[in-house]
Amino acid sequence: MEWNQQTLEFLSNSFRDTLSPLPEPRRRAESSLSVASDSPNYGLAVLRLVAEPSVDDAIRQAAAVHFKNHLKSRWTNSIPDPEKEQIKSIIVPVMLSSTPRIQSQLSEALSVIGKHDFPKAWPALLPDLRLSLQNACNTSDYVSVNGVLATVNSLFKKFRYEYKTNDLLLDLKYCLDNFAETLWQIFERTSGLINSVLASGGQPSNLKPLIESQRLCCRIFYSLNFQDLPEFFEDTMDKWMLEFKNYLTVKFPTLEDASTEGVELVDGLRAAVCDNISHYMEKEEDLFKKYLSGFVDAVWNLLVVASASSSRDRLTVTAIKFLTTVSTSVHHALFARDDILQQICQSIVIPNVMLRDEDEELFDMNYVEFIRRDMEGSDLDTRRRIACELLKGIASQYKEKVSEMVSNQIQACLTSFAQNPATNWKHKDCAIYLVVSLATKKAGGNSVSTDLVEVENFFASVIVPELRSQDINGFPMLKAGALKYFTMFRNQISKPTAMTLFPDVVRFLNSDSNVVHSYAASCVEKLLLVKDDGARARYTSADIGPYLLELMRNLFNALEKQESEENQYVMKCIMRVLGVADISIEVASPCINGLTLVLNRVCENPKNPVFNHYLFEAVAVLVRRACEKNSSLVPTFEGSLFPSLQMILARDVAEFFPYAFQLLSQLVELNNPPIPPHYMQIFDILLLPDSWNKPGNVPALVRLLQSFLQKAPHELNREGRLNQVLQIFYKLVATPRSDEQGFYVLNTIIENLGYDVIAPYMSSIWTCLFSKLHNNKTAKFAKSSVIFMSLFLVKHGPQNLVASVDAVQTSIFVMIIDRIWIPTLKLITGSIELKLTAVASTRLICESPVFLDPSAGRLWGKMLDSIVTLLSRPEQDRVEEELEVPDFGETVGYNATFVHLYNAGKKEEDLLKDIKDPKQFLVAMLANISAQAPGRYPQLISENLEQANQAALLQFCGSYNCSIV
């Protein structure tokens, strides 16, 4: 795309139309730009449009955003190198000459390039930025200064997040050599300008860009110091720390007293300083300790003021983090005095734990985010949680003092609530929050404990009144806190007490508050997971039976409430209850109807993958438990589910394909032959090659194919279906990503078809497998091959195995045994697979003429050595985990993720149920053949088995009273 007047007009008009409120011109413009974006020099042309002063600012802004996104998607794969070099040569001056909004977009675009090219493929960038920064600073152009600093900050962030390697350290050294001194010069000069502005009255418009500049310098400082302490910063530490402390103590009244925006700007700088000193406290404690006392005082004084404000979150959190770091260090004595601990509790912890208007608003307006922070522990950067982390840090050194003081605060909060419950309800919430947040998790389990209160007494006096309240919508945040406490301490609360309150928890599922009915659902779900000694479930189907119909009705009603149509906590509870409850017809019928209605609804627009997964798990567990108990329900379930599953396939709801195929597998397996015609239509679609083109669907398709092969093996002999199935096997086994799935298909064929049916195909199957073993063998493929050959032997005998293999090439079976079977056998894992391969290998050496021939003594001994290794040594001593190299070529294009449905899983079949112990089977077979040729086998054992395996075999013989003569 050449840059001329025509290009300028085309791009200007197109970007103008993308801003149109009318959908048609907007779509037309987007389509035109999408086509044009494939042209050479397109990105360069858009950047030149952004630089064109005659074009309207809104159009240039839209072009800048588009340019940034264009680079994100194409910089590494489709922009030619000459165009890249031209873009890199002009982007810095274009950025610096632009308005702040455009500058922001171009800074991000520059960072996109820098992520891939800086510094090695763009050595001119940092010198150019440094020169531009110095020029802008000399003219006090702080719009440009901050534009360059924002870009440098973005470029240097990689030093915080990337793994420490030699290449990263070389890049860091380059940046330090070229920028560290400049950073200090800018920081020092800006500090002087701030002092001058403050001395002359502190005009806000002059202060704001200077404060922002210092904040950006602090973030760059953080990045450059993150990996190790550089020599430059060690040499200049005194100067930096003096400035840092100054910004924690100095006031900016013209900004802070004038507006919330001004407070946020100054707090942003102070928070960046707190991040820096926290980092030095963690990483460079010995060097930092001389400054520590002064910083603790400064942060403390700042925090007492900030904690009283409801809007200074960022500063409050970073400041408390700094004090928490100090409290867990060797300098914890700074917090040892009782008066200091008392002040921490009263002036920092309680104000920050007490609910604020923002918390209530989040509770009402965004329940998902509230729960994510409150229940799921992602609130480490919230004031409530970080204040409790400070208490935990101090308690690590002064546990008794902290426990006593916090217990007193909890009691004070409860007393305040008792005096005026309607007005002081937040005090009770604060007490509950402190108990729950300061509880400690016991090692090796889900149980928690607390020294602040006696769990059951606190539950009875504080929590039970809330749970027993008949007004399920009154004071919802207290109800949520009570349910959270019940959930958290579920292991300590006795079963009789819990069951007395179970109907109340079920009642709260009807609450209009999304958080409350979510917490009620989570409470029920977690109670059903509680285990007593011996891993026995504490709550059984008999316990929840009397409440089951009401429980399920309330759960489905909760899904009808606004904003909870896809409530993952409610659906997870439905899944868990159906997995525990006794599923009668009275329960099954409304449940399958309710789940089907939800399924049809989410098919219109799948949004929440977690909710969707629990939905399909709930359907799967209901189908499994209800139909296994009462097979007469199968037609009813089919009538409800089949239209929904057909809709998923017909509407191409790709996210749900793997789920649909797994549910279809369940339904197929619940039918008795002959399979109904509507299933056979799906079977024929399943055999079409196009059905297998999406890798994400393959495991579920294999699962469905296995179900058909098991339930309708006779259908394979009709209309060339067996050949179609084998073509699927050949396709799957050809690539490492799906070869294991190919073996699942092949194994199911061998399990369910007679030898006369599969014999004509065996030569091509063996040829396929041996070719892969020869050209591209992996440990996984070799193990799958040995398992398959073992299965073949167990089903069709050693003679057919040897004959069919040698039909491919004379005597190739011995070579396969020697090079593949024997070395791979000791790597087999899984109890069923271990038994199958051990028994098959035992039968080979005891029944096959190949091994009984006197000339095969070494082969016989080596096979026995592998069998004994397999049976005598624990898995971790035999197997090293193989790191499979992913085949990146297969990830191109659509690749939906397969998610396994636990409740729709295929039951593993043990084909050797009659053989209880493969060790006993081995020595019994060896005793039998040795009796026919006395003296031969003891010699082979001594010559070919490792000493440890000889001892293990002798132990086997003693254990089962067998002897090898």
C-alpha cells in the first residue's frame, strides 16, 4: 500500500466510518480495513495517518488503536522486515509529537514491538528514547517526558515477570548501562521542580505531570532492581532512599485537598515508593536496615490517615504489605510493644476490615467478583484481606499477644452489635470476618482451626441466630458471613448440630441476594464432601433424603433468579447432591426436566465454562445413578436429552461437542441390543472422516465409538463399517497427540470382535504399528503397543498373535519381543494394565513354542526378568516420566479443548477377573513347565535374571508354595 492522497482518503474515511453509530457503515468500514490489512506496508500507512496533523483527532485516535491491534496480531508472522524497519524508525517521533491519548496508544504499540525485538533486534530504540527524554526534560515538556517514561516502563516490565536466564540478565545489563544514570538524573531534576512548584504555591496543573513522572520513575526503578541489586543503585542508594522517604512524608495540599483525583495521583506515587521499599526489605535487608526505622514511622503515620478514608485502597494495601514484610523479618521487635499492637488493631486492622460502601455495592452489583474475593481467596490485594495478613505476620512472632488483642476486638465488635443490631450490624460482620480470615488451615487437609474463639460456642451464639432468622433477605451480608463461617468450620461442627440447621441452609437458597443463595449452595456442597475417620462420608443419602425434594426445588429456583441464571455455585451443588442422594423417580423426573431447560438456554449463548461443565456433570451423574438403579427411566431420559444433544450438533455449538458426545456414550451404553435406529444414524455420522477433523473432539468421539463397538459389534460387519473404523484408527495413530486415542479404538475392536472377523485386517494393523515403532517410537507408543499385543493374546491366544505378526515378515515377532516388548514391559503403569501385560507375558513364555524352543533360552530369561521387575518393584522405581514434545503443527486452526466428564467416564473392564494375583499366576505357570523339563529353567533364571529379581522370584515361590525344579 503506497502512501499517497488516495491512501490517505481511503484510510481517513474508513476509520471515520468505524466510529459511526450506524451498524452498516461500521461493518463496511471494518470489512474494508480487514481486506486492506493484508497489503504490504499497510501498518506503515496507518501509522503515517496517525502522524498526519490535518486529519481529525478522533480519526487519528481510532487509527492509533487499530495500529496497536494490527501489530499485536501480525508483528511476528506477517509484516515484512523492510516495513518493520520503517515503522521502528518513525514510531518514536510520531509518538512524541502526538496528543496524550494518541501517545498512550502508540506507547502500547511500541511496547508490542519491543516485546519481540527489544533490545537485540532494535538496538537504536533505547538511545533514541534516552535522547528524546533528555530533550523533553530540558524544555520541561512533561507530556513527552511521561510518554517516554511510560514506554520505558512497559519495555522494562519483563524484568519483573520473566524467568531469570543469562539472556535476560544480558538484556538487563544493557538497559542498566544505557538508562540507569538517566533515570536518576530525571528523578532528581523532577524532584527539584516539585520543590520549586510547592514553594511557589503548588499550582495543581504544574504539579500533576511532575508527580506522574516520579511515579513512572519509581516503577522503572522497581523493574531494574527486581532481579538483583545493580551496582549503580547500590552506590546511589542513600540518594534514592532520601527521595523515597520525602514522598511518604511531604504533603501536597493543593492536590490532596482539592479533589479525589489529586489524592489518587499522589497516592499512586506513594504506593510505588512502598513497592520499592518492600522489595528492598525482602531482597536487600542487610543494606536496607539502616533506613528501616524511618520508613516504618513514615508508612505508619501515612497508613493511620489513609485507613480512615474509604477511597485510598492502592496506598493502603501497599503500605500494609510493607509493614507485613517487616513484621515477619528479624526486625519484628519494632512491633513488640503492647501499645503498638493495640494501635495496629484499632487504627489499621479494624478500620480496614470494617465494611465500606464500596464493599456493599460490590455485594449487590457484582456478586461473582465479591465471591471471588471473599470466598475464593483472590482478595489478597484488598484492604480487608491484607489487614488480616498483617495480623498473621505479627502473630508469627507474638501469637499470644495478638490472639488476646484480636479476641478483645472481636468481643468489642459483638458488644457494639448487641447494643444496636440494626445500626451496628457491620461490627458483627467485622467480628465474623476476623475469625474466618485469621483461621489457619491444618496441614494435609481441608480442616481449619482458630485460637481466637471456641468454634462451636461462637457458632451457637453468633452464627446460629443469623441462620435461624426467618427473614432470609434481611441483612444479607450478615447471612453470607454466617454461611461462610458454617462452610469454613464444617469439619468441627458436629453432625447433629449441622443437621438441625440443614433445613435453614436449604431455606436460604430462596434468598434474593445472589451472594447469599450462592453461599448456601456452597455450604451444602461442601458439607457433602466432609469425611470422618476412615474417609467415610459424614453426610449420606439417608441424611439429606427428608429434605431432598425441597433442596432440589430451591436449587433450580435459584437458577431462575436475576443474575444467577448461570450460577456456578448452585450448579455445582446440584451436581454434588445428585452424586450423593438416593435418586427416586420422584426426584429424577423434575431434575432431568430442569437440567434440560437450563441446557437448552445456555446453548443459545455459552458464556460461563465453569457453570457449563458442572451442568454437564450434573446431567451425567443423574443419568448414571438414576438409570443404573431403574432401567425403565432410560426412555424418559432419552426423550428429554436427545433433542438437546441433537440441537448442539445441528447448531454447531462447538464448545459443547465433547460434552454431547460423552453423554451420548452414556445413553448408548444404557441400551440393550439392538441399538435403536436413531442411535445408528449417529454411528454412521461418527464414521465419516470429517467428524474427526477437530482435535478437541477426538477423545469424546473415541469414547462414543467405543460405546457403539461394545453395544453393537455385529453392526461392524455391515456396509463396510469395520474398514471405516480402522481408517479412523490409522488417522489417530499417525500423530503423537492422538495415538493413544487410536489404541483405545483398536483395543475395543479386539475386545468385542471374533478373530475370524478381524483376521483379514491384522496384517495392515501390524504394518502400521511396526512402521511407527521403527520410524517414530516414543515410550508412550511402545507401552500402548505392548498393552494392545497383550490384549490380543488374552483374547485370541498366543498362537494367533505369533502367526498374525509373522505373516507381515518372517520371524519379526522375535525381533518385536526383543526390541520392544521386553524393554517396555517394566515401564507399564496402571493396575489393570499391569495385570494384563504380566499375565500375557507369562503365557507367552509358558505356552508359545517361540519361547519353549531350547534355542530361545536367552529371550525366555530376559522376558522373565522384565516380568519380575514389573511385579516386584514399585512404580516410581521402574518408571521415569517421559516428557512428550508437543506437535505444534496440529494446533493450527480450531482446537476446542476437551474436558473429561468424570460422571460419564468409561468403566475400566478387567478381562482377567478370574486371575486375582498375577504373581501367583506367574509362579504356578513356571512350576508347571519346569516340572516338564527339570533342571532347565533354574539355570536360565540364574544366567539371565538380575540378582534382585532372582531373590524376588524366590520370594514369590515361597509365598505361594510353588517350586521351579
